[in-house]
Amino acid sequence: MSENRTKVRLLQKQVWRKGLVSIRVTKPEGFTFTPGQFVRLGLDIEENGKTEYAARGYSIASVPSDPFLEFFIVEVPQGLVSPRLCALEAGSELWLETDLWGSLLPERLPASQNLWCLSTGTGLAPFLSILRQESVWEKWPTIVLVHSVRLAEDLTYTQLIQKIKDDSSLGGGSGRNLVYIPIVTREATQFLSRRIPDLISSGDLAETAGVKFDSSLSSVLLCGNPAMIKEVRALLKPMGFQAPRRGEPGNLIAENLWQ
């Protein structure tokens, strides 16, 4: 448990579907972060006459200039924290641990022509913050945002993604392009329907995006299911994609946070 924690209040809750919500909470005075980072949200949980503190990590979906902090949360069956977070209503209090975590930081990668942002489920959250930074668009004029979910109802934040695409200071600027590729794997839709690793292997993801996985021209950010991350890393390594380490530059970063 972190000693650096403070109480925050739930301002607003967006229910996308049962068990999938976004919450906005008060932002402590002076608190700031770098897009791509995550914090831990905690609750005092009463069970069997005892109060137990429990916390889990969640990526920040808002931007540093917002007067609130936003989180994208899926309910984990039999989970200790996420079902309770999803059940909170406006006005409820919860704990925010103010320690910042995470390595999914665009500044760790050199500028290039393209940036791939590959996500599954609530792994979309950090990209909602990252892609609203003008500095990111200055480094990568073409950004491909891939969001893979099981059901079409899990495709969230589409209006915000369109806003990023149209904003002249972001994806709508001259010479800039945001390519959004939704994937639905468990039901028939008009979208791509296979897992991200399969779509990379077949070449269909690159063809749909109109962008090649070329390590001399592209960088990759990954966030989501650990199995997806492991498989994609294995696929991209022979193509020349590797993580920065020990002062050596790289062109691929994965966030292993997963609920």
C-alpha cells in the first residue's frame, strides 16, 4: 500500500454497458502526470466485520490540462476492486495513490513517419490521453489506433476518437492522419474480426491501415491483454522492432498493466 494516497470524489460516471464504465474523479491540487502513465485507485472494503484496503492500477484517460482525472474500467468477475468501482455513484469517495507508474511514454521513442497504437479492451485508455498531445503528432504525422474488443458494444470513445481525428492541432492538421481500426472478435460486424496477432501475421492489418510495419519508418505502442502483447512482440521482433533499453534506442514499448 502506498503512503502517498489521498481521497478523491467521483464526479461523473459513464456506463458504456453493464460492467464497463468510465469515471471522472476530482484531481488533487498540484497533481500532474505524463500521458501514458497509470495510478492506483483504492477502496476501503468492509468484509466479515473487518475493513480492508485494496487498490488496483488504472491508466489515466484524461489529459494533464483537464480539471479531473478519468479512468476506463472493466468489471473483473469476482474481482475485489473493479466491481466496487463500477458500482460507485457520483459523490462517492475513493482513494487515489499519487505515485505515478508506467513506461508507455512516447518521449522514449524517436520520431518517425508512423506510430502504431495497438490496444485491447480498456487498454485503449492511455492512448486517449497520448493522442491528445500535439507533441505526439509533431513526432508521428500518421498514427494508427487499433482497438480490439469482443463485442461491438465494447467499442467506446468513438466520438472522442473522431474529435481527435478532426482537430486541426492533432490528427486533423495539415499532413497528419489518424487511422482508426476497430476490431470485433466474437460477433459478426462490418469490422475486422480476427485477433491483432493474426491480422499482423496475415498482413491484413497493415493493408487495412495503408501503413506497413516497417521498423525504419514506424514505432509501436502496445497496451492490453498480456497474451496479445507477447504474441505481437514475437511477430515484430524479426521485423526489427525492439524496446529501448540501457540507453539503446528502440521503437516498441508495451504496457503490461492489465486488470
